[in-house]
Amino acid sequence: MAPAPFGHASGAGLLRLGPPSHSPQHARCLRAPSAAHGAAGVRSGVGLGARATRVPLLVSAYAASEQLFKKSPSLISKEERSIRKNFKQVQNKINSFPRVDNRKMMQATIQHGKEDFADGFNKMASMFSAEDVEQSTAKTAIDKVTGAIRQSTLLKVTRTHSGGSFGRRTLVTGAFDVDLIVYVKQYNGCGMTDPDTWRYDSDLVTDMRRHVVATLEAANSAWDVRVPGNAHYCDVLQVTVRGVPVDLLLVPDCARGKPGDPAWEQHVALMTEVYDNPAAAEYDHIRERADAAAFTRYVEGVHDDVKGVVRYVKALYKYGILLDTADTPKGGGGSWWPPEDDRIRSVSLEVLVLAADQRLRQRKYRGGTPASGNMYKLELFIEFLELVVAAVEEGEVVKVRAKKWGFDGDVYDFAHCWEGDAVRIIHPIDPTCNLERPREHRGPPNWRPLVELARSILDLMKRGGTFEEFRAIRAVQVPLLAMNEKLFAQTVAGLFL
């Protein structure tokens, strides 16, 4: 049987979390399972001994938090408010999880009971969004690094940008990367706005990078500051701030004067020549990184339901496939990946979902049909699975039209940049960039496990498999078990803060 989170026993819920109550009904939130459900702990992946320990732990945690929840809002500190918000987020995840005693949902299929299947899928997918504490911790790390860099008297920084899944709000709890993009105008009296300076004056760029390393180390000796050992990441620094890994990318500020929209002006300065002359265009990693804010801005306009599917897909891969063969989830990305790592890039998964969204809307959701809600999210997930198979096994080129931020012509005008690559997932902003191009600093990604999972889920759904059978697939189970333990730990730890 598929696992149930720690807040629910199979059949009769062991525990259903809510904020500490100050009434006799509080005790009812902690009810023991009946004898008929004595084995539920084993079925859910949590031993009976663990359950016996968890109930008193939660009772103590509720007691410790009781004074916080009694406080008047005007007396609550910023830190306490964050704790309360995080507790409620965790509570909502647990309480909204699809119950195994909801037989109508569990027996639903795509052919019969699709709405119930979609409801269960949505509840399950929503478990993997990052909580407030995670996001605020990452933001604090970014603010600290930004503040330290701005103390430099040699480096003129005009602005910064939070990139990666954190910046695009497609981050998965416990497994996301933080990219801090720093726009440099000048270093040690030398202008740094021309990308050619970054491409060809390696001595100047290297000296600037060493200066930034020294600046960060002087700001806080507890920070771990490293320089990646490969040429592909020559402009990247790895900084760990209180356990938060940050990829710090130094890029040229190409926006002239005092632009009203720096991200747009940067985009125009970098991409106009590329869009105007596709035949002469070539991939350039300096340009791709310097225009990262354009991708963030495009994703800002993408519907939240699509981002929800992006998060679930990332969780399914990072926890369901990677965690199944490792002791810890392999979160993050970028320069933190070792050369031997064969993971699929997180951004590639994200673009696959974005492309699937556009394909699905064009084929099925024209004429004003709402492309949102639980049913749409389930259909988008299925479309993503089909696109994974098509891209890897059939050679389909994955492309996204990024509205004003992307190329409005035919992406095949840039085919000379990537047509020989095995898997082709084209960057929505820069059509010269295949996100799955061969890399000098690491081997090719291993797509086989994801393709096999996609095929197994598609086969199950086409033959009329139930939602319960879908949950029972190992790669779907493992993320739920990981969240089971994570949510319990977060609940207790958060309440004792």
C-alpha cells in the first residue's frame, strides 16, 4: 500500500495537525490508532516505535508553542511571525494530504473519476513547495553576501538579481539552488560593461574574482568561499552562508545610463544582434548568464498552476529518482555539481514543463477554455511525461515562446548551434543555447530513469490504473516518505524555536 504521511494512519488518521488549541478539544488532535489499524505504522513507512515517540514529542511541541499562539499580533516579533507562518504552511500540507481512507479518490482513474484523480494529484503535488523559513533563510544569505560585496571600494556593483529556481519561485523544499547574479560596472578603475572584456581579458577577470573572494572571506570568516575548478565556471564563486549554498555569478552590466527597466535594457543590449542575425549567432555562456534576469521575468508571468507542476516534477526527479539511489537528496545545481555527476539539470525539467504547457494549451485549450485548476495540472503532468519521451527517444526539439523576452521567429534558424546534440531543450531566451548541450566539466545526463518512469506512469494511466496504483509506484512513494520525515522534523523543530 502507498505510504501515508506521519499525520495519517491508513484508514483512521493517527494525527491531524492544527495550531495549538486552548480548549478541551485540543487533546482530540492526538488520538491513538485503534487495534484494527495497529500495522498502519509499518504500512506508512514509519515503525510503531517511531509513532510511539512522535505523539509525546508533538504534545511537548504544542505545549512549547502555546504561548506564541496566544500572543496578540501586535506583540509578535518578526522571527516569531515567521515561525507561525511556517507552522501553518506545514500544518496545511499535512492536513490537505489525500487520505488513504478516501476510497473514491484512491479508486479513481483517468477514464472514470478523473476529477477525483486530479484532486488527489494536486494535493500530493502541493506537498513539495518550499516553506517560508527555507525561503527567508535563502534570502538572508543573499542579503548578507550582497552587503559584503557592496563594501568593496574596487568593485562598482550597480544591482543584483536572484536567479535560479529561487528567483523564479519554482523551488522545491529541501532541494533548490540559490543563484546571486552581480552586475559589475567597473573594477579597479577598468570598465566592465563590455562582454568582450569578460571573454578575452582573463587576467583582469581572474584578479576581480580573487578580490571578491578576499572581500567575502574578510566579511565573515565562517563563510566557506570557493572557486570552481573548471573553465566553464570561470566567473562563478561558491559561497556557503550558514549552510545555504550560493552560486555567485559576476556578469557585465550592459544597461546604459539609468534605465527604467534594467533587466529589459540588459536583454536588448545582449540579444538584439543575436535575434537580428541568426545565421551568424553562436552560443556564448557570458551572454547567457548576463541575461538571466530575462528568463526570470518571463517565468513571473507564467500561471502559478504551471509552476506547481514544475515543482512536483523537480521533486519527483530529485527525491523519487535521485534519492532512491543516494543517502541524501541531491539538491541545487550549477557549479556545485561534481564532474562525474550525471543528473539532469533542474532548469531543463522546468523548460520541459513550460513547453508542455504551451503544447497543451495550443492543442486542447483554445477558445477560452480555462487552462488552470486541478484537471489542467494533471493533464499538464501527463503532457510533460509524453514530451520527455519524445525529446529523449524521438529527438523532438523542446522550445518555448517567451513572449517579448524571446525570439519571435523560427527557433530552427539557430539549428546550426545545437542540431547535432542528442537531447535538445532550447533556452527560452537564447535560442543558441541548448540546455542539454555537451559540457566539458561533466558527462552527459542520464535520462534513462526518467524516461522509464514516464513510460510506466503513462502506461498505468492509459490502461485505467487507479490513483492508489499511481501512488504505489516507487518513484512516487519515495518523495512522500522523504516529506513524511521532513514535515515531522520541521513541525517539532519549528515549535521548539
